[in-house]
Amino acid sequence: MDQKTLNYFKENLAKRLEELLAEAERTVTGMTGMKESFPDPTDRATLESDRNFTLRIRDRERKLISKIREAIARIEDGSFGICEECGDDISIERLNARPVTTLCIECKRRQESVERAREG
């Protein structure tokens, strides 16, 4: 993969990382700054449900942050865009769709097929 393409992915990943970290900061600030007092149990339950939903989203984003950092590290060490399973190049189309991927489409299909077989 040429340097221009690597820089494109690195910039996009860095931008997404920055957005996710800013959103996490807003969530923490918003949750620690709230001093609501709801005498109605239904209102309180709604607030707790909303907070739990937000925290589940942030947990998924935390995992994505980790994957983004790993992808940036792969760009820097020269292994970005190479399938960890078979060693072939991962297509640009796949990397555009999911830049944190570590598997080519064929290896990913195989992995999902094995997972489905275990569940069934």
C-alpha cells in the first residue's frame, strides 16, 4: 500500500478517534454534573434506563477506540492492510468500510461460518 493511501487511513482513523474521545468526555461531564432529584419513581427509572443505554454505547465505543489505536499502530509498523490470517492484502474497499479490520473478506467469511457452526 502506498504512503498516500496509508496517510488517508491514518488521518481518517485519527479523526474518528478524536470524535469518540470527545463524545466520551461529554458523557462523563454530563453524568457527573447532573444533580437531578426525581420524586416520581417512573421518571427516575426512565433516567436510569437512558443512562444505562448511553453507557452501553460508550462501552462499544471504548472497544472501537482500542481497535482504532491498534490500526494506527499497524499503519506505523507497516502491517496495516495485511490479513493476519492468510497474509494477503485486505482490499481497499473492505478497509474503507471497516478500517480497523485485521482480516480479508474471505478469512472473515470463514471465521463467521465457523462461529455459526458452533452456535448451531
